[in-house]
Amino acid sequence: MPKYTFQQTVWHEEETEVETEFIDMLPESIRRHSWRDESKDMTVNILHADTSTPGKESIWGSLIYRQSPEHKGDLRTLHFFLSNDILLTNKLDYEEDEDMDKKKILQHMESAENPVELLMILLGAMVGSLLHKIDGFEERLRNLLWKIRVENNKETLAEIESIRHEILLWKNVILGFIEMKMVLPETFGKQITDGPEYYRTSARIDRIRMLINAYEDEVNNMVDMENVVANYRGNEIMKTLTVLTTLFTPVMAFGALWGMNFRHMPELTWTFGYLVSLIIIIVSTAILYYYLKSKGWTGDILQSIKKDSTGSGNRRK
């Protein structure tokens, strides 16, 4: 099991996942807890703290520090044990994450004054990696924001839902880091918050938390905007269909009346029956139209059509 000794503290890191030395180095009480067995197929973070013996406080557990948005089972976990004397962790995937440079992390750890600062440096590197990844997410969010203005359709709505799901995953991952930030002073005392590494990593956690909350608000506003536009368009469609149906009611009514096949129909012998029927239909339709217009039930529709026609003409130019 690799051992990294710094000026004032020590970090033990597993070399492989099947290595048993990690378990062997744990205190007997924790070894019996079978915590590593619980975390093999973990779906949530595991965190335990022991403050029963002054000077021998410790925390241990498993932290999900990366989750794929495409596959539920594709996640990376930090298993750790932290006391006043030592930090134990499993092997991390440095090669899969270019933002986590192990050489820089070890160099940074040289200045650590205690194991707590070692863990905070490690957590800071993980959060920094998340911050770099969130830049790409921010670009997608911005593109989607402008896409809503131009293309408001089912594909856009599906993309919004995909973004929303990804934000929930970000929040779920960051929640574990927030809990770690809170449990350290709870376990080891308030004095650890005065250390530079705790302050730096805490500020980084707060920053990514603020960004994710801001992104969530943006996406919620997008959903609200999508709903407003969809409701408005739906209402306009229903309103248009209702007005058109109403306006054509005289045509359908008189057409049905004069389309009957009764033997005795006096209109059939009228010389000007066809012309009279047209006049009746046109006049009744006009009366109905002006009635609807006086109520203000057609104005918005006509104005919308006029604006759309003008706008289309300007775009073609």
C-alpha cells in the first residue's frame, strides 16, 4: 500500500481495489462495521464520525465524487478514513481525470499541517475538476437559452429536461462535499476552520454550489418560459379555431338547410334563389363577424396574423 510521508503527516493510498491492507489498518471497531462491504454497490454517500474519545476523533465513509449523466452505474467513489494521525484512501482514477494531477496534489500536500488538510487538498482537487467540467455545461445552457427564442418545439423541451436532470446530478454530487465540509469541524473542532486548506476548499465548494443553484434557477425559468409560450400558442390556436368555426356557422347552417331532399321546398322554384341564398349567407356572416369584433374576440388574432406577415416580409428582405 503506497505511503506518502510529508513534513507533519502521512497519507496511505490503496494500490488496487482488491487490496486488504486498507481494511487491516482501520481500527477494530470500524473494521467490524463492514462499511466497505456496504459501499461496493453504493448509490448514496456513506459518512460516519466518532467523537467518543477526546484526541482520537475520526471520520470514515465513502463519497461519490463523479457521476456520469448517461449511466447510473458509472460513478467514482472516494473511500476514506481520517483521524488526527493518518489519512487512508482507496486508489483514485487520476488517469481518467486530466484535471486531477497527482504530482501537483502531492506537491501541494507538502505544506499540510495535519491529515485534515490532506483530505481538504484532495477534496479541493476533486471540486476543482468539477468546476472545470461545469464550464462545458454552462456553454450548453447558454446555447439552449438562445435556442428557446428561435426553436420552441419538442426537441427543445427534451433538451431542457436533459439539462435539468444533469443539474440534479450535480447537486447530488456536491451535497456530499457540503456534508464533508460540515462534518470536519463538528468532529475535529472549530480550530480546523482556521487552516488555509479548509478555507480554500470550502470557498471552492461554496462557489460550485452557488453556480449550480444559479443554473437551476435559469433552467426553471426556461421551463416557465416554455410553459407560458406553449399555453399562449395553445390558447391562440383554440381561439382561432373557435372564431373560424363561429364565422362559418351561417354557411354550414344554410347549406344544411338547402341541401335537404324534401319533395316540397319552395326555394327550389325561386328564380333568384341562388343569389338570395348567397346574400343571406354573406350578410349573416358579416353580422356575426362584426358582433365578434365588437366584443374584442377577433382583434388579437387579426393583429397577430398581420404582425407575422410583416415580420416574415422583413426577414425575407
